[in-house]
Amino acid sequence: MKMIPSCREITEQASDYLDQNLPPWKRAAFRMHLLMCIYCRRHVKHLGLTISTLGKIAAEENARENSDIQQIVELIKQELEETPGQKGEDCR
Amino acid sequence: MNQQLPSDDELIPRLLAHDEAAYTQVVSAYHGLMVHLARAIVGAAIADEVAQEAWLAVIKALPRFERRSSLKTWILRIVSNTAKTRLRHESRTVSLEDTLGDQANIDPSQFNTSGRWASPPTVWHADTPDDLLASQELRACIDTTLRALPHLQRAALTLRDMQGLDMESICKVLEVSESNGRVLLHRARNRIQAAIEEFYQ
Ligand SMILES: [Zn+2]
């Protein structure tokens, strides 16, 4: 087995690398490749930026959205009235 | 926003006893996330409806909840299943085979036969998410790509990179193995990256 992965293999492992999910020897070989290859460094940097951009988009969406919690709770209340509870005393 | 949510041990008996305050807390904590997950699987138009339907299913199933996962993961799995059932009714499929069989999105012609870059990645001229999102056009392009992802890929990406769940919970929610979950996430990320890459070319 060869020690250092190819550029193609780097792109296949990049997601797991960023998630700290590569076994130690694979991680070491991955980093070794990055030291020698500017294009893979760029690819991995771009993937990291893609992930943080998705997080940023979600944070903006989450801040903007506020679903009507009260409306859902009302719906649940209606449903609960028709469903037996587990209070014990009101079961008999 | 919502205060600290009590532990499952405290919440579950209260929910079973139909404690309204407990329901309000759980809805405040999880409803937004449920809508995001539903949207990833069935699309925006009926996501709210699916999330509501899931709440009713949660109430029904709660007495049988065996606590093999957290309450949060269990609720999200109900959302995922409700959404998948909905898709099936509309004869749209959501099979893992479809999603995994789908081409990995790094174009093989990007590499030569020895596995080196044949057409290397372009420079993006962006160092932060804000740099990227400054372009409305790119924002729209990312959004379009997200919506075009296969359902399970979009669900994995939404839960992991957009809502911050851990991989183990995500695999339980989507009912896929850990390795399939990782493949879904990897492919989804690559598609978004490829869309940004195309934008800069
Ligand atoms: Zn390389």
C-alpha cells in the first residue's frame, strides 16, 4: 500500500478529515500530501469555507424564522384532550 | 428565546401527564429544527404541515417511547418518517439506493490517470462566509443547489452543517448506517462546493 494518498483520494477523504474522522495514520498521510500540494490545500480550504458558509446561512435563517409556537401548542392541547393521559388518578 | 430545556428524565413524565408548560418548552426547543428537517425532505411547501403531523404522531407514540435515543433524536426520527411517508404518497421516492447510487460529484476528468489534479480548483477570492455571501447571485446559486440535492443528502447536510447535530444522532434520525450517513454528507458538501467553484470559474 502506498503511503501518501493521491489528489483524487484527498478529495474523497477531505470531508472526513475536516470532521476529525480519519484514523491517525490516514490523517498523517493526508497532512503529508497537503504539505506538498497547493491544489489540495486549496480544495480542503474551500470545503471548510463551504461548510462554514452553510452554517452562516442557517444562522441567518434561524434568526429570521419564528414559527408560531403558540399555534402548535394549541394544536397539541386539542389533541391531548382526546388522548388519555398517564396521571393515574383520572384513569379510573 | 427558550430557556434551558429540562433533562429528558424530567420532561418525559411531564409530557406523558399532558403538562402544557412542558409541551410549550419542547415545542419552543425543537419545532424550528423539525421544520428544517421536513423542508429538507419534502420541500418548503408542505414542511409546516409535516411538522404538525409529526407532533400528533409524537403524542400518540410517546407512551411507547423506549428511550433508546434522546427525546430530540426520537422526535426528529418521527419527522423524518412522516416526511418520507408523505413523499411516498406523492409517489416520489426517497430510497437510499437512489441517493447513494447517484454520481459522486467530483468530476473524474478533474484528475489524470495517476490521480493528480488535471483541472485544479480555481482561487475563490473569498476568505470568510461573509465574503462569499456578499454576492446575492452566489447566495441564490447555493440555495438552488441545496434545493436540488437528493432528499437524504439535503437532510444530512441540514442536520449536520446547518443545525449542528452530531453524526450518530443524524444516522438514527435518517435510519441509515454511520458509513452511509457520512457518504450522504460528503456528497452533499461536494455538490455545494462544486456549485461555488463553478460560480468562480
Ligand atoms: Zn494534491
